[in-house]
Amino acid sequence: MSDSEDDNIPRLSLHILAALQEFYAEQKQCTDPCEEEKYNIGIIDENWQLSQFWYSHETALRLVQETIAATGEGGRIACVSVPSVYQKLRALHRQDFSVYIFEYYRFAMYGEELILYDYNHPLDLPEKIAAHSFYIVVADPPYLSEECLKKTSETIQYLTQGKVLLCTGATMEDQAAQLLGGKMCNFIPKHTRNLANEFRCYVNYDSGLNSES
Ligand SMILES: C[S@@+](CC[C@H](N)C(=O)[O-])C[C@H]1O[C@@H](n2cnc3c(N)ncnc32)[C@H](O)[C@@H]1O
């Protein structure tokens, strides 16, 4: 190719090229975080339209400790609408447990462990999710309404072999007891932001969360 032909080929300036490279690097970071980042609480920003309010690190850690104490070695754990617990479990216990995250939209980075889930269709679950195949179900339904808790409870009862750790509003105490046999714990879950509603944990088994604040 002669110099004059070569000059006719459109070229990007170095500035534009650098900006493009930066853009693609950022895109890759958002869609393809490294293994470690993937399990940080907050990697997915809160979307309040979807009722996404994340626990503080301390609360997520405490709920993971509780879940593990209740599960024992090698048990299967279902995290229903409670991504911070899934993330913390995976960050701390990579190999020890089989864990699934049941979530709605935005969590594709968790691959095979993500079960797409909408509480409006409580039993619309893939075939690989057999009835009563989880030792414990941890759940935090998106809305503080009887309808939402009722439907989420259908999913919880389908999934669990017995144990349930539910986090939801203090106002849901009666429904948590009726629907899942959940007793309010002394432990109070905290969020990364101050929420107007008071939140509580409910369990249907003997738990360390009962005796602490
Ligand atoms: C109140 S937040 C609980 C999150 C919890 N505090 C945590 O830190 O993991 C409710 C969760 O429900 C999920 N969600 C929103 N709409 C949903 C739907 N239609 N079906 C099931 N889950 C839904 C949200 O993505 C969010 O993770």
C-alpha cells in the first residue's frame, strides 16, 4: 500500500482511543467483576424501585454465622430475596456449602447459582429445584404486605426441609407466626441506610439470635 493510500484510512486520535479503552474496561468491570469483587455487598447498587435495601456488613455477617450454625456441614441453603446473605456466605465459605440465590432481575453475575424468581409466582421454579431440598431458607421479602409475605411463604415452605430465618418488618409479627411459625428474635438487623420501618428477624427453631440485641 502506498503512503497516499494509507493516509486515506480513517484513524482514531490517541485521545479517542484511550477514552474508548477506558469505557470498555469500565463496562467489563461492571458486567464481569473479578471473583472477589463479585461477592462484595454493594457491588450491585440499591434500586429502591425494586425494594433493594442492603444490610450492613455486620448484620449480613451475623446472619451468615446464624445460617451456618443452623445448617451444619455441607447443608444446602436457599437465600430468597436476600442477596447480602448469599454474597457474604459465598465470600466467606467458597466451597463448604451449596447455596442458591433466588432473585428478581439484576443478579446474572451469579450464574448457575441464580434462580430467577418473582414472588408473584411462588412455585414457578426450575425443575432442578426439588421440593424440600434446602436445609434452611433465609428470606427477606420485598414488600411489607400480607400478600407479599403470604406468597413468599409458599416458596419458603416448598423449599425448606424445616428451618426458616425470615427478616421483615416488625409490623409483620402476627403474619410471620401464622404463616411460618416464626418467633421474633431479640437481634435487630441493620441496613446500610436508616430505614423508616423497623425490621426484625423471625425463626421457627432455637436460635442464638433470640438472646442478643
Ligand atoms: C427488602 S430487600 C431485602 C434485601 C436484604 N436486606 C439484603 O441486604 O440482602 C428485598 C429483595 O427483594 C428483591 N425483589 C424485588 N422484587 C422482587 C420480586 N418481584 N420477587 C422476588 N424478589 C424481589 C429485591 O431485589 C431485594 O433484593
